[in-house]
Amino acid sequence: MRRTAAGRPSGRFERTFARMAPKHHPTPLSGGERKALGKELDKARAMTTILAAQSAAARAEGDALIKQADRLLCESWNERMWANGEPIDPSPTIDQAINGGYPWLEIECSRCKTRRDVDLAALQHPPTTFVHDLASRLRCSKCAKTNRRPAATLLQLTQRPRQVAPET
């Protein structure tokens, strides 16, 4: 598709709709027709408000259903992880886990068995990354100090981080 110097599409179809003026209603000459046109325009304006409100309500209902579906997906994945004991494919995406109310991932070092919680929102990965793909990317920070970088074992998605007992 060719573009003009201003960057607009230059095709016949695009040129036709690019220059469309706002809708204009010529004012009728007779008083009764002017009054009828005014009523119809008022109805149309009122209808746009009603339709916009219905659209917002439907969108809110849809968002609530999506959030519930994401929560159920996370709970299902947690149950499969508990039953099988290994990362299950497919898993929820980072975005789905956060939207479903499970923004934390509990992991365990495969070498020193240290458990820690990872904030999924703070990860530098695209939100469309699957949680099970993080297993090979997450490393134990405790073992890294001894120049070892074992992979982490995924345990479960959680709604809040574990409360770790203070070390004395």
C-alpha cells in the first residue's frame, strides 16, 4: 500500500473514508419537521448514553468472568503440580496468574532445598510467558554466592508470600 508524503494511505478506499466529514443533518424548512428532527437527534444522543452504559456493564462482567477463569486455571495448575510433582505444561501465563490473584510463585532450589517466593509482577519477562517456562530461568541466589547456579524447582502459585520465621 502506498502512502502520501504526510504518511496517510493513498489507496482509493482509504482516500474515500479519510476525508469523510462529520455527519450533517440539514435543517428542515417547516417548524414541525424541525421539531421532529430535534426529537430524533435527542433520542439518538440518549441512546448512545444507554448503549455506552450497557457496553461498560458488559465489559465489567466480562472482566470478572476472565478473572474467575484465570483464578480457576491457577488453582487447577497448583493441584496438578501437587499431584504430579513436576512443572506441568500448559501452565497459566504470568499475566493470567497475576490477574487470577496468584502473583507469587513458590520455588525451591534443587541443590540446597531453600524455598523462596518470586513476585511475578517484578519479573523482567513478557507477561505472555508461561509459568512453567520460568523453571529453567530462575536460579537460587544463595547457591550463586558459591558459584553454583542450579535451576529452581517450581512448587506452586500463591496469593501472598510465605511468612518466613525470622532467623536468629
